Amino acid sequence: MTGIFRPESARQVADAVAWAAAEEEPLEVLGRASKRAFGRPVQAGQGLELSGLAGITLYEAEELVLSARAGTPIAEIEAALAEKNQELAFEPPDLGPLLGGEAGAGSIGGVLACNLAGPRRIKAGAARDHFLGVSAVSGRGEAFKSGGRVVKNVTGYDLCKLMAGSHGTLAAMTDVTVKVLPAAEKTRTVLLLGLDDDKALAAMTRALGSAHEVSGAAHLPAVLAADSEVSYVREAGGAVTALRVEGTGPSVEYRSAALRRELADLGESEELHDRNSAGFWQEVRDVQPFVARPECLVWRVSVPPQAGPAVAGALAQGQDALAYYDWGGGLLWLALPPSKDGGHAALRAALSGCGGHATLIRGPETLRAAIPVFQPQDPAMAALTARVKDGFDPRRVLNPGRMVAGL
């Protein structure tokens, strides 16, 4: 990369992209660059960094809506919400440390562009489900808006949903509007101790199917639980299955106690209260168990919950693989030792029979350039993806190749 544009207004973003389109000069679109190592390497001579577009432009706590420039740090937004006892309910993960960067460096635009969500996704939905409005510049250099300040204002094509998960390949977002929600008054986490993967998945399924409104369900094997900074988890002496209950104080106390009674047949249990619960779920959310293992390749694998142990077992044969589960078993975080193809072939083969998909989250640039980082698409979906790219960015100037080679 020979230079970086750092616009300070939406007009300057449009001018930069229009120049790139006219010159057919690819741009690497960045928010605050905290997730630059996520995805395939972009071959671009210039960068478009949006960190200069920062600041909360509207926050109406009573209406549960917040608007901000796309480059606004997530930390700034979460601080403003905390003052009103509110939160981003989709619980955006901070992948900076996992990718070799600093904590707290990500932007709201980057989180939405990658459609990142944490453990509460099973209850609150993905980032795209909270994405109400966007102003952006297409690869043609044309500014456009979509959505509004409430869900019912969305008419026509809901382009927010298309921008979420596009990784900056369709448009450079300049302003975003998101739905916010009240933060829970109390949080408790029921810990089931010593379960193997199959029993843990059965326990999470039972808990999520109960009437107790579980908002987080994760399972850590003994080797990863021992690395936790939460003493109750670290000192458990075995695997830990965690079930989170949130809400008002009396309700949380009743539901967590009832959950422990209903799952008593599975053995010993413990309980984390507010501070320890927050610490534990942050570790799960930010993939903290693998941050201290920088030599490992990290895959994010979505699977039907009951298929997780088989997939993890297939990848563990003959190598030192580590795995833990989130989303009630529907999300498998997998760490593999370095190899020529990063485990790509074996992982795709293991997923072929269950309908899952895998994304390489952390790996060296050479590996990310050589294998499909995202799940390969079938021909019909690949053709649709190409047509969408043609509509927004026909000259391929915005993050070319970030998700798919040639697009």
C-alpha cells in the first residue's frame, strides 16, 4: 500500500471512492484497522481509513436508538450507553487481541460490516438484527442511505442487512444507526462441572428449552477452563458448562435456582454473580482462551449443535486441536496447529455431512491468500454474490478479494 486516505466527512469519502473508480485504483477500506487481519488479504495500492469519521451524532435513550459516525470506537459507544444503563444487546466481540492488536480499538462500522455478535446472539440476534439505518458510498462513488431510526421506517430494500457481513466489499459506510436496549439489572451464571462434550450439549439444550430465559450457553473443556481469569472457573478442576440468566434481581435469583434444581441430575454445580459473570462471558465473547496461544490457527465454525463433538473429534485426530462451544453448541471455536492448508480440507470434509460452515479468523497472510477464508459458495450463490458486487462496485475498487478471490 502506497498511501492512505483519511477522510473527515462523508463528502470526502465519496470523492475518494469516485477517484478510485475513475482510476480503477483498488482501495483497502478500514475502520480503525483492528480487524485488518480478518479475511483474505486485500491487494490495493491505496487505503481508505474511516477513523476520522468518529463521534455519536444522536442518542435518544428513551427511544432506544443511537446514531454514530462509522469510525466511532465501540468503547466510546459502550461508555455512553453504560451511563444510561443500556447496551448493545448483540454483545459485539473485541477481536483486537486475538488478531494481535490492542483491546478496545474496534469501530461500530467495523463490527457491523463483519456482522459480529457475542454469546447473547442466541437470544438477542445478530448485529444485523439491530442495524436500523446506514449512510454509505458505493464503489461507484455514489452516496446512498437506507433504513431509519426505527424498524417500521424501513421501506423498499433493507440495505442495512446487506451491508452487515459484507466486510466493506460493497460500500464504505459513513454513518450508522443501531437499536439499543436496557442492560440487565442482575446477572448470574450457573456452572455445571465436569461434563464431557456430549453431556454438556445435552445440558445446554435442556437449559435453552426451559422456561428460564437463558441468554448464554457455553462449554469449556478442562484445559481451557484452567486458563480463565475467573477463579471459580479456573479452580473447577475440570470442564465447565456455563448457563447465563439475566434480568431483574428477584427474577434472576429464582430462575438460576430453578435451573440448578432442574439440572441437578447432571452433577455438581456452582454459581457466578454479576462481576464474575461479566468477566467470564467477556472471555468467551472475545475468544480469550486462544489469545494466549498465538501460534494456533483459529477457526469459527457454525454447526448444528449436536454435530459439534463429531466435527471437533475429526479435527483432533493426530494433532493438538483445542475447541470450545458457544451459542448452546451452535458455535464451535477451534484452534489448530499450523499446517500447510490450515486444516481447511479436513474441516470442510468434516462439515460436509452436517451442513455447517467455517471461517478462518486468525492465520498468517500467506495462508489467508491461499485457501478460502470463508465457506465456499455453491455455484448459484456465487453467481448471486457476483451480481450484487457488480451492482455496488462494478470496477472492483472496494476491498477487492477480501471475501472471495476476484470480487
